[in-house]
Amino acid sequence: MAAIGLISSCTRPLVPLLRPGVPKMSPSRLHTTAGRSKDYYEALVLGGGTGGIAMSARMKRKVGAGNVAVVEPQEKHYYQPLWTLVGAGAKQLATSARATASIIPPGVKWIQSRVQKLDPDKNCVYLENDQKISYKYLIIALGLQLHYEKIKGLPEGFKYPKIGSNYSIHTVEKTWKALQDFEEGNAIFTFPNTPVKCAGAPQKIMYLSEAYFRKTGKRSKANIIFNTSLGVIFGVQKYADALLEIIKSRDITVNYRHNLIEVRADKQEAVFEDLDKPGATEVYQYGMLHVTPPMGPPSVLLNSPVSDAAGWVDVDKETLQHKKYPNVFGIGDCTNLPTSKTAAAIAGQSGVLDKTISSIMKGETPTKKYDGYTSCPLVTNYNRAILAEFDYNAQPLETFPIDQSKERLTSFHMKAHMMPVLYWHGLLKGFWGGPAPIRKLLHLGLK
């Protein structure tokens, strides 16, 4: 979701960059060029997704709009959490989209290009056409990459009916079509054997589909199956218990440790491997198939100096500062932060990263710590949701002084109506850093 190189001498003094265990950077390493030309920015943000836009707005307030640039190739920005409802026919796809130009903070430079290489040792990145941009501070917010091609028969299988995926702009409306066209048989929903963004989404569409089948009189003809590569339904026990009750009451079959490896769309067959029995596979006939694709870091981050062995940006999990390069920071899905990859997580991270960078700019050691906060509004019906909120330790970190593991109409309205407004007008403008202050107030400072 991309890169830079050459450094010239500069006489402008730089504030030392501090972080425990990392030496102060020398002026020769930090300085690029004294000018404000189009090949140098004090703050360079890679990626125009949620984290990138939120941090560009925050950096604009720190260093001025003319000193901030965002590298993003796409002309449209999507609020992807809405796609669960798009795939279920409850929202229109167009309502999730805005022109990228409209959400870039005014005055901030939009570089419409792709990152080709990162060179943090020289404080620069290389873009398409060998364009080089140098920086003082780099924020990497490149998201992750979908890998439908790692499933045999995809993505070409999406040309056939009865198959969709809420994870892509090209396939989310196919989910709604497959749901409408379902007549009978297996309705199968998958979860891959990789990290994913919004880990609750693969089962949200399952609950919505089950509700749709009931509403349209097709439920008795549907065998609803959730084939997941995981060994649990959800990683937080409190919410897992609630979901298992729903699964039992709605007669849904869950097969754990089952990973989709092939789709034979012309025959309406899906092939799964049993992860606990190497070499063992099972073929399922389907009347509807929702695919959650394998995911991974953007290709530009693979084998990059800023990445860990798996290709994720290697940052301190509390400050979001890079472990090796003190003027490099990461946020969101592209990082190796051990928490769920969600927009809510990015909100919490943006508030902490804002404080981290402010400390660095003052020559101080960052003290604000990210606790891993993330949230997943688990939509379980067209008017109900469970509002899961938790931390690095997979412990509930709930905002409201009620039991959020219960299905509630209010939680659904927050997901469907309030959160999109908060996203466009709060998070992307750099004003929303997560619900921690509200939580503290509602819990009388006890949580």
C-alpha cells in the first residue's frame, strides 16, 4: 500500500532523536536537503489509507502543511469496515468511497505514485520512475496486501456466480449477488491461515447471511458452514463464549483448522486442507461461498531494511517508533504490532504515535504507551452487534459500563451509522485517537 535514497549536506540543526537502546542519530544521517523542494519533506507519509491520512493531518499541525507529503497511488479512499454491510445488501458501495483528493489535509502534498524502495539509511524512498523523495521523519502506513492468487482457481473464479468476498472493491458486491441468488445447499464462509485485517469480518457476513436466509424463507434449505484455519472462534474468551452461543442457537457448523486452498468455481466446489493432518483435503460443494483471502505485507516491504523477517514494519509495540531507525515510525496493518488489524486499532495508535513524534521532536524519550487497544463490532444480525474491545493481552477493554458481549441494537447503530461519521470527520482529520478518555470517564477513572 512504498520508498527513497540520496542525501545532501545541510546546515539546519536537528533535534536529537531519542529512544532507549537506540543511539542518537548524527546530523549527516538525518539531514537531506535544506530546501523545501518537491524532493524533500520534513514529514513523509507512505500510504493514503486510514493511518496515513490520520497521521498526515496530525503532522500538518506539527510542521506545517507545506512540509508534509503523502504518497498514495489510488484516486479513491474507501471506508472498508462498511463493506460487511455492503456484502449483506444493507449499504451501498458508493457510500463507502471518497475521492482521495478530498481527504488529503488541505495544503499537504499528495504524491500520486507507488513506493518502489525504502532506504532508511539515507533517509529517502524511491517512487515510480525513479523519483526520489527525502525526509526528516518517515511514517509508514502502507496497509497490507490481499493474495487471492494463493488460492488455486482465484481470482479468476470470481467470474462465476455464487462466490464473493467482502475484502475487495471488485468482489464485495458479488457477495450480495451470491446471497440473493442462493437457493439451497452449503453456504460456506472461510478464514485463511494468515494474519488478516478485521478478523471478525469473515464471520460477520455469515451471521448476516443466516439472518437473510431466515428473512427470505430459505433457512431450512441452507447448511451454513464456517471453515476457519484457526483453532478458536475468536481470540478473546468473553466474546468467543457469546459467539458460540449464537452459533449453537442458529445451527451453524464450525470446522476448525480448515484452510481453503482451491476453488473450482465452474463446479461450485471448494477444497480445504486439514491443518492438523498434513496432506489431508476435503472437497465441499457450495451454493454460496464467501472467501476471505490470504493476506500479507505489501511486496515493497518484503526484505526491506524497515521490516522484520516476515515483512512487517518492525516497530516498538508501545511507542510505534522503529526499532532501528529512530526517525521512522509505523502505524496500522503494515506493522508487526501484536494486535488485531482494525481501523479502531489505528485510531488508538494514531494518538500514541502523535505523542511519540512530539517527544522525538523535542529531544525527549517517548513515554506515552499503546496498550494494543482494538475493537471489532461483531455484527450478528441486521439490527444487532456485539461490541468487542480488547488489548494486547486479549483482555476486554470496554468503553461502556455494560456487558458489551451481549447483542445490542445500540452496538449495531454505532457500527452502521456513528462510526462512519467518526471515521470521516474525526479519525481522518487527526482528532480521534480512540475512546480511552471516554472509557476513563464512564468507568470513573477505574479502567
